Amino acid sequence: MGKLQRVQPSRQVIAFIFMMFLSQIRPESLRYSVEEETESGSFVAHLTKDLGLGTGDLAARSVRVMSDDYKQRLLLDPQTGDLLLKEKIDREELCGPIERCVLHFQVFLEMPVQFFQGELWIQDINDHSPAFTDREMLLKIPENSQPGTLFPLKVAQDLDVGSNGLQKYTISPNSHFHVLTRNYSEGKKYPDLVQDKALDREEQPEFSLTLMALDGGSPPRSGTITVRILIMDVNDNAPEFVHTPYEVQVLENSPLDSPVLSVLARDADAGNFGSVSYGLFQPSDEIKQTFSINEVTGEIRLRKKLDFEKTKSYHVEIEAIDGGGLSGKGTVFIEVVDVNDNAPELTISSLTSSIPENAPETIVSIFRVGDRDSGDNGKMTCSIPDNVPFILKPTFKNFYTLVTESPLDRESRAEYNITITVTDMGTPRLKTEHAITILVSDVNDNAPAFSQTSYTLLVRENNSPALHIGSVSATDRDSGTNAQITYSLLPTQDPHLPLASLVSINANNGQLFALTALDFEALQSFEFRVDATDQGSPALSSQALVRVVVLDDNDNSPFVLYPMQNASAPCTELVPRAAEQGYLVTKVVAVDRDSGQNAWLSYQLLKATEPGLFGVWAHNGEVRTARLLSERDAARHRLVVLVKDNGEPPLSASVTLHVLLVDGFSQPYLPLPEVAPERSQGDSLTVYLVIALASVSSLFLFSVLVFVVVRLCRRRRAGAPGVCSVPEGHFPGHLVDISGTGTLSQSYQYEVCLAGDSGSGEFKFLKPIFPNLLIQDSGN
């Protein structure tokens, strides 16, 4: 392996002018050298030390090395920081005849983006010998040639440069000629044969000499050619080109065999010595493969396609030879004109295929563009579509950075297909397109949303436990775990509502279940809030209101408020026999704890001592006389009234009424046993008639006495509750029609006064009293 050495930086100040964005550029270049043909994997330099970085920084910052010739000739070990050769480098293949052979490369790092410019000098070694294109050359010299005359010889080619290149020529020892090495343009060395003394064709018509070309290597290499010299008769005028040098421009896309130029040479001699033939003088392999010249006409034509990017100009040496062997030299400068035949190239250096939404300005990709053409043909513009939230920013030389213009929203668009278009400025314009697919990853930025802000669920009372009563549903615009929703019940603000024992919710699907049987009469409706929380980090949530309305079932029978059924003694209603038809005897008051049509009550007379004497109004429970009373009607009557609701199936309750027919309110009344034989009723009536007749004489006095007692009773009613028996206070809340839709909109109290402790007294006119019965909320 060749010896490596560090090249000292030139004293010339190199200025780099460039735009900086998201990158830092090191102003000086890294310069190294290596000999050509060095084995692959050889050490070039330790970049960690040269860049002033710490151990492991290169690997952490994703270091990359790229060459300007679009070939990866160097390798970088990010762990050790060693810059190595990827392959053997042939200086002659890379730079050709150019002595200063430099391989430019760039080193760039990420996080943050930083660029470094590097140069690798390829040093030449003496690995090529000088070589002649032919083994033998023929030289015709007129015999009248004078000593000191120069005759050009064929040139040897040495691919090495500098001191390893061709240095001198020598010729085999002889008495007539020696070789003079001359330096021409472009540093080439040409051998000239110098005549030392006069020639005599008759004495020696031919010479055979060996021409040797030597390079400056250590040890030197050499190549030889045999020079045959024929002594010719006198021809004292050599051909001369009319115009020299010739200059011509040729388009690089010129077709094969197209004419380039016609040259012309003239010879002052006559006859065969004046005829001229043309040829390429000492052409290189490249010249011979590219151009041909017509020996007769001097027309130069193309033999292969030109490539401006490879060779920009040609220096062609031509010669004209007359029939006598004399020749004249000429030069043709051929300039290759560039045409736009290379489309721009785009190389992706870094690419991020997934970007989180809502992120600020983010680098998506770093790439480099290039065009092998020159001038306007090599100028490029880089663009992306206008309808995407991304922008291109130039960074270093032909490097661009693709970044987000604004935060992305995955819920609006989850994927972007971006086409990067690179267009040159040539005619016609050529372009290159490269497509990049960018996925937007989800961030938990959307809270779950319920399908409704509030839900109303209808549940019939007396339901079975664990009954599915309804569902709530929420959706989340995010994806993955960010969109997985868990449902839960929020604590209610009502301390008297045992929500946990009433309902439960399925955390996965939002289904609601009634845990216990609901009772409409105890709880008509209740409200609670449901929370929907996603599984993101941090978790987001939303709430919805759920109102459960309990539907009534006909599960309560009517309850009779009046007459009270739990009284110790039955209540007897007094009816004067002089009452008209339709006389109001009493009113049955009943309520139903159900609601709606389940609480609509109807009344009917189920049983009567004397059918047809009394009737019950179906809608209000009023008991009235159905006809005029007569003396024949029994004094005591027992009525059974049926109270029935309108539910399905209907429920009912019955109440027993005792009615006593009297001739007037002054008639003493003593309660009789409730149950008496029918035949005893007739005897009782006779007794009453006898008593009535016996008491006529004292009627007036008794009436005055009763009047006084009644007046006193009214005045002392508030202070003597024992005198008047009046049900006071509010009825229990469970006996009140909760919804207000039942048969009765008010509850009734009836005042009955009995004067004296003997049990006798008189009936006071019925007076309904309307207490302020508060409708209590079943939920309180």
C-alpha cells in the first residue's frame, strides 16, 4: 500500500459564498492525498479529529460522504471516524492527462445539518511505460538534405504525468543522425531526427535505427520503435497548409460521419513531388477513434459521437505529404458545442417518511440536484406542487431541504404524495421528477364527540334487573389508541340519588343497563352525565347528559280518601226524606298513585239495599238520589261503590256507604248496628214514627235548643276538637295524584259535627274544604 501524506493547504484564500439555512458550513477545505492504485480499504484520514468532533459524534449525527463525480469512491466508518478508500483509484482513468488530479467530496452531518468540503489529491506513480503506436516508421529523406536538417519522428505516449511522464528520446548510435527532444505546446515532448552530415544515396540508400523513449520514473521505463530511413531523390519543396491553425465548432449531437472541416495544402513542386496526400499527424488513440481525414480531399469527418461533458475540445495535428516524401504540419482546434442532452439528476440524501401532526417546521428530506450540461443547459430550477403544505429551501451548493410550511393535520389529510421536479434552462428544457410519499402520524388532538349532546331514555317501571335501557355513542377523529374510547358514569350532584345502584354502563360500547327495578311512583325521572375518554396521552374526554324517564305501569289500585275505610265506626250519611231527585248525598273521593290513564278513575254503584234509589256519577264519585223519596223507602241503606282505574288491566277498590233517611235534621239520631235483619228494619221504622208523634208537642222547644247548640258548636269549633270531628292536615303524599292528571284535581275533607256525648245529634250541611295539598316530587 502506497504511502499516505497530508497535503499542506494553499496560501490562496478560497472564498465560498452561499446561503445558509439549517446548516453550518466549515469555511476551509479538508485536504488529503493518496497515491493511485492504493488498495481498497486503505486509511485516508481520521475525520473525527480533523472536524473537531468527539468520539461517537459522527455516528450520532448520521454522517455521510459523497463525491462530486457521482461515484462513491470513499467510505467513512462512523464509529471510528476513519475515512477509507472504497476501491482502487486509477489516476489516468479519473483525470487523464491532467497533472493536478483532485477528487472533490463533501461530508455532511445531521442534527444539526453541517457541511464540510474535502479534496483528495491523487498522486501519480510510474505504472505506465512510454509506448509508440507503431512498431516501425518509414522516413524518406532526400539526398540533397543539408546537415542540421530536422526530421520529425513519431511521438511516444506515456499515460503518467509529471516526472513519471515522458522525458527524453534517444536513438541507436550512428554517424549520420542524432535525436533532439523538443518541448511543444501542452507540455508534450517531440523527437526530431537531426542530420549530422551529408547523405549519399549511392553510398548508403537506407538506414535502420532504433528510437527509444524514456520517462523520468525510478527506475525509468522505456519504449522503442524502429526507424527506417530511405534516401530519396531530390525534392526541395515541402507542402504548406493554406490556413494554420484551423478553428471550428462542432455540436456535440452531430451525427456520425458528418463533415467537420476540409483542409488544404499546396506544394510548389511539380509532378509526383507536387501531389499532396493528407493524414493525421501522430494522432492519439482518442483522436484516431473520433476523427478521420480523407487522404485526397483533406476532409475531416466524425467517426464517433461527441460528448461535451467528457471532452470539451480537441487539438488535432495534421500533415500533408508530397510525392517526394516532404511533409508540412498543420493544427486544427475543434471546439465541442454543448447541447442540452442531459436531464437533471436528483439524489436523495435523507428522507423522513413519517411526520407527526401538529409538529412545527420539520425537515422531510435533504437532496442534491445536478446537471452534466454547462451554461444555461446546466442551470436548474427545483419546484414542488403549490397545493401542499411544504416548501423547498436551498442550503449548500446544489443541496435542497424539503420542510413543512405549517403544522399538519392528520384528520384533514393523512398522506401526501409530493413530486419534486428539477428542470434545466436549456432548449428544449429537460426535467426530472421524483415522487416522495409522506405519512402523517397521529397525535391525540381530538377529544371524543358524542353523537348527541343529550340523550333521553324511556324505561317502563318494574323492569327486570340488568335490563339494557339504551346506549350512548361517541366517536374520535384520531386513530389507533388515540381513538379508543372508554365510557364511564360521572358522579351526580344530587346526594339523594343513588346513581351507582340504579344504572351502569359498558365501558367499551356505551350500553346502559338498569341495575334494579324502577318505581315510577318513587322516581319518575333522573339525570346523570356520561364521560367518554380516549386512550391517548394525555387523554382527552367529553361529556353528554342522559335523562332517564320512567314510564308508568298500572301497578297501584285506587285508594279511597273519603269515606275513610280505617275508621273505627262506619260513617253514616243523613238524607232528608224531602230531598229532591238528584240530591247530593255524599261524594266518594279516591286517588291513584299511577299517572296518565292509569290514574283516570271511574265510579259505579256495585251494590245497593234498594236498587234505583241512589246513583253514582261515573266521573266524580258523587252519590245522588235517583228519584224522590217516599215513606215506603227503608230508613237505612247500605251502598257499595266500586272505584276503578283506566289501566291495563284495570285495578279497582270498593267502599261501603251507610245512608240514613230522616224526616228532618231535628230528628234524634242514634247509630244503629250496621248489620240488622230486614224484618227488624220495618219494626224500627214503626218505633221511630211513634217516637216522632210523641215528640211533636215538644218540637218547638227542642228546635230552639238545637239551634243554640249549633251556634255554640260553630264558635267553639277551633277550641273544642272533641265536639266536631274534622280530618285535618295534609293527606299523606303517597295518596296524592302525583301527575295531576287523575280524576280529582283537589282532595276533599268533610266536616261532620256531633253535638253532645250521648251520640245523638244532627247532620250539618256538607261543606267541602280544600286543603293546600302539595304535590311532592317522587324523587325527594
